[in-house]
Amino acid sequence: MKELFSKYNIDQSVAQALEKEKITTPTMVQSKVIPEALNNKDLIVQSETGSGKTFAYLIPLFKKIDLGKREMQGIILAPTHELAIQVQRQIEILSTGSDIKMNSALILGNVNIQRQIEKLREKPQLIVGSPGRILELIKKKKINPQTIKTIVIDEVDRLMDINNYQMIKDIVKTTQKDRQLLVFSASVTKDTEIKAKELMNDPVFIKASESNSVPETIEHYYFQVELREKIETLRKVIRIVNPEKAIVFIGEREEADVCASKLGYHKLVAEAIHGQNDKMERKRIMENFKKGKTQILVASDLAARGLDIQGVTHIFNLNIPRVSQNYLHRAGRTGRKGEKGICISIVTEKEKEYIKLYEKELKIKVQPKGMFKGKITDIKERND
């Protein structure tokens, strides 16, 4: 990383802060993004999960933001509270470990707005948060968009969907036309690219890998069952594999609560995380999971993205993604930094078609499995 900093004139104390985190070599996305971002280019960046996207945009921000000015200069938009909190922690790592003492504010929905307004009176240079609350504070004239030089949209495929695009557009339109816009995701669809370009100035498209690939360190299995047997199958598989730390992806909030409750009834330590958790509850749940006090984290679709937790050994899919890139996002929560991981899908006969889709588009093999006398068994796949 020192070589990178000397080449692009990055503050050496930032390099030292990264070294303390055992980050010594730039990832592919960092080496491609940093020079273009420092050149003030608008960027559309596609890079696989776990590739270092957050530092790819934070390192240039730490170079570009003028600490001598007590004004808001950068906004980072994230689709979930978890991702926003993780970005804020990465900012704190660079700030506390270096000479660049960035004043940043975490601005989230479903949190006391008055406290956030008090924080904004301190004129943070960098704001991280959810689009809805940030737009609300812009309308209340508590955030001055005219001083914003850079906007980062993390997980842009989520934030450019039908539910969020208008908010993103409204935020961007309040800023100066010459501001920089950087958008990042593990997958960038054509629709997302078209929408992003409407807001950008001659953007550069960066693809940090040859394809959307799942790390080779991850093994992929599936169990075919009846719909009503899914949670019971999950319970049995968890008992057999005894994962050190596992995330179960499921659909809605109610389903997540029911699943966690049923696992808990059978003496498995499981908690559900979803959009209805308040800030303190979410924090407690995430801390318990990170520290290993909770073995199973059951996540609704709303909370699924942005979960960046070290040491996750198993991923379970109870609701099956209809798009292979979403499977990629989920599977990428395990097998990180060269560690081994296992992704297990529990599917109905009808849902098996999506397994075939993943295999074709992601170029992976998802092995059919069964259970017999308390053990996972291989089964021969039928070619119907």
C-alpha cells in the first residue's frame, strides 16, 4: 500500500492506519478506483463482494476533503443501517489511526432526528447514512447540499431500484452540477447503469474483475424439500454441521421472527434482524453475533445487504433469490479473505430451476444433498 500512496500522493499516515488493520496491498478495485477518483471523475464501479470497495472510495475522500473548512463536503448513501454503520467504522479506522481527523456524522432513519440536527451543527465534513433521512434534513435546511463536492452511492443496485431512485435523484439534484458522483456495487444491471448515467458527468465504468464470480473457497449445496419442511430441514442441517457463525437469509420480517423463534425453541441460539428493529436492538443483535454469543443470524431481505461480518462459516438461503447476482451477494458473506465457506440453499422442486440458473450464470456447481441418520449425504441428481 505504501507504493500506492507514494504513487498517488496519499497521506502516509493513512497508509499506516491501514497497516494497523493488516491492509498492506491494494486490491484490484482500489488500484483502479483511487487514481480516477482523485482525478475527480464520476465512476460506476462493479466489483465483487469483499473486494475492498469501501476503502476504494474512502481513501480518495480522505485526500480530497479539506479539513480546514467547517462545512459538509461529502455524502455516502447506503441502503441499510448495517452497511452505513460499517462504513462509519471504516472512516473511524482511518481517522483515529492517521493524522487526518475527519469529522463525520452517521445519519439514519428511525433515529431521533433532533440529536442528528445537533450533530450537524458541528459541521461534519462527511455524512454517512440512509437516503430518506438525509433528504429530509436537506429539505429542513440542516444539510447544505451546495457545499457537497462528492456523493458516494454504495450498493447502487439497491438504491437505484423503484423504491429508492426518486430519493437518490432528489438528493443529487440539490447539489452543484460539478460535484463528483461515485457509485459502487457487486453487480450493476443495465437499468442501474442507465439511471446512474442520467445523474453523472461523462462517467468512467470500472469493472474490477473479469466476471461476477463467487470465490472458489465457497462450497455450494442444496436440499430439496416441501415448502412446509423448510425450517425443520434448516434446524436439522444446523444440528449436523454445527456452524460457528451462520446467516440465514429469509423473506419478510414476520418470517425472520418465526424462523428465529422456532430455532430458539430447539435450543439453538438465533436472533432475527430486519427493518423493524430499533437502533439499540440492531446494535445489540449485531454485537452478539460478531462476538459469537449468537450462533445464527436470521436476516430479512431488507437487512440482508451490507452485512459485512468476519468469520461467517455458513450461509443458508430459505427464500431463494430470483436473480443470480443476489445469490452472489449472499454467498459472498462467507469465504472471505481466503477463508473457506459453505452456502446451503433449501429449495422446493419448483425453486430448483434457480439453482440451475446460478450454476449457468455464475459458473458454479451446487451439489444436491440429503440427510441420513444424522449425517449429510450425497445424492444423485436426477436429470428430469
